[in-house]
Amino acid sequence: MRPPPFRFEILVGDAVAMTARNGIISVVLLAAIAIAAWLLHGQAGERDLAFSLLAGAAFGIVLQRGRFCFLCNFRDFVEHRDPRGLLSIIVALAAGVVLYHVVMMAWVPVPQPGRLPPNAHIGPVGPVLAVAAFVFGIGMAISGSCLSAHFYRLGEGSATSPFALAGAGIGFLLGFLTWNALFTLAIYASPAIWLPHHLGYTGTLVASLFLLAAIAVLVLRFSGQVTGPAESGYDPAKVPEKLFVKRWPPVVTGLLVAVISAFAFLRVAPLGVTAEVGSIVRTAGSSWGLLPDTLHGLDMLRGCATVVKQALLSPNGLFVLGLVLASFASALVAGQFQPRRPTGYDIGRGLTGGVLMGWGAMTALGCTVGVLLSGIHAGALSGWIFLVFCVLGTWSGLAAMRRFGREGTAHGKPAPAS
């Protein structure tokens, strides 16, 4: 049967109309975020909430456009020798270390023993942190993304992310239930080590940048050739596509993550995405009588703090809300909002991986953003320990997934290279 006339023109017209509609929805959504932030800013004592909402929106756009996911970037390198994602993480860590030091040197000019920069995520270093990071890494491999990426992939319509986040809530509950035993066993004796106390600001900066440079050299040494269409100079007509559709370059993505991290640290608190989840679980668990009356030492330690919620809105809650909404707007414009019905495998791996990540994040006092990223930025040894053992756990988890013939991606297939 011959196709109806002008069918191609009709399809092109429909695609253009859909793109225009998605663009309008995205602009309206981002404008609503900006208006909400303006309204919050005008209320007494709510400026931190306004900033957190805007910072979360910026972070969500950068994560979605740069595909900034610790698990996905590590998997791309291990399985495809694609170094771009890991390079973006290295750039984010290196630039963030420099920017954080500028702030910390103004707040604490002399790193005297017993004095720490305000709010910095400098967690206890010990065997419990190592185990928690390892378990978190396994959970990432199983679920297909780190926790921060699951939030931005909600905006992409991921079939796995809702169940991974629900599983993370269960994992947090289990973490609260095991906290007192672990605290008595080892955490109480685990010191919070801030490297400037031992190396000074200059020594910490030099050592951190040297380690990151060495990691970058190794990544480039063992990377493969990244294939893709050749770029032929600057073309103004392609700027919108590069900005709104194509994956952002790793250096740009890493620098933007570092800038947002430093601004958040200076203005409100270090970056983190788990405090609100943990606070909701802690509030619910306490009200239902599921948790111990006292969680020993928890509220005295540095990290993604969880509290019994007394107010509906919180800085971290609005940060996460802005992240999800802005990533949805970004995905919509890029044509990457692709929801589908979850399968039993999506549900199972999401819940399983989420439980492991939730327990690991609660026990380590944060995740790849709150402990690894913000911790290394602040010169905390806990950030480097989390990095090492999280990588080991992720490697083990990916090996197990390959062994059983399952690939731990967030969408059931490898993400596009561009």
C-alpha cells in the first residue's frame, strides 16, 4: 500500500510542534522556580530557602546536561574506555578544592587543632566508613545510578529511579536501627580528620591536586578512542543543539559543579542530597516508635545531617525539589524525557540497590555528593576514604552484574555517548 501523500511533512510538522510545546513547558517551569525563589526571598528569614531552590535547579540542569553520574561515568570507563565522565568528576573535585580553600582560608585563617570550618562535611574516619562506602558502591552498581543521579533521572522519566529512592528510604531506616551498635563498636573512636590540621592549607591543596592529576593521567592512559562525528569549527546554527540537546563537555560540567558546590558552601551548606530523605525517614520512624529514643552522637557529627522535621520546608528539601524540577525541564527540551512502564527487574534492582545505598549513605553521613564531593572539597580525609571504598564496591557490583548477565543502567540500556 502506498503511503498517504505528504506523510513526511506531517511527521516533521508534528516533531516541530512537540519541540516547541516542550520548550514552552520548560520555560514556564523554570520561571515558576524563579518566582517561587523570589517570593521566598521576600520573606523574613527565608533567604536560605530561596537560594537552596535556585542552587538545586542549577545543579539539576548541570547534572542532566552533563550526565554527571558517578556510577554511569565509572561504568562508561570500565566497559567502554570512555574517559569523559571521569574527567568531569576529576575537574569538579580539583576546581572545588581550590574554591573551597578560598572560602575556608577566609573563615579559618589558621587551621588550629580543634577548630573546623563551619558546616564543612568532615566526617569520622574508620572501618565503619569504609564498609558503608563499599556497600553504597554495590548499591549504585545494582540500581544503575548514584542517589543524586536518581533524583535527576526522575526528571527523565526513569523507570528505576522511583523504586531506588523508595529503597533508599528503607535503607535509611535500617541505618538508623543499626547506628547505635555501630557507634558503640567503632564510630565513637573514629576521628574526624581535617587535612589542613596536618598539612596546612598549601599542603592540602597541593596534595589534593597532585592526587587528582595522577588519577587523570591514569584515566587518560587507559582510555580508548571516543568515537563521534567530527566537529568542523564554530557554527552559530549549532549552538542551541550543543546547549540544549548534546551532552555538555566534561570540563564545563566539572567546573559548573565545582562553582555550585562552592557557592552552596559559602551561602547555606555544603552540597548534599540525602539530608531531606534521612530527615523524613527519621521523623516518620520516630513518630511511629520504630527508632531508638536516642541515636548516640549522630547529631554531633559532620555530614548530611538528619533531624526530626519541625517545618515543612527545609533548605535541603527545596534543593532536591529544584534539582528534580529543573532536570525535568532540561530533559524535556533535549527530548530525553522518555518514561516507560517499569518491569519487575526495574523494581527489584531499584529497591535492592536503593536499600544498600540508603544504609550506606546514612551510616557514612552522606553519599557521593555529601561525603565524596563536598568532603574532598573541604580537605576531609573521609572524602578520600569514601572515594576509594566506593570505587571498590562499584567495581565489585558491576562485576557481579556482568557475571549474572545484567547491566546496571538506569534505563535498561547504555546511555548515548553524546
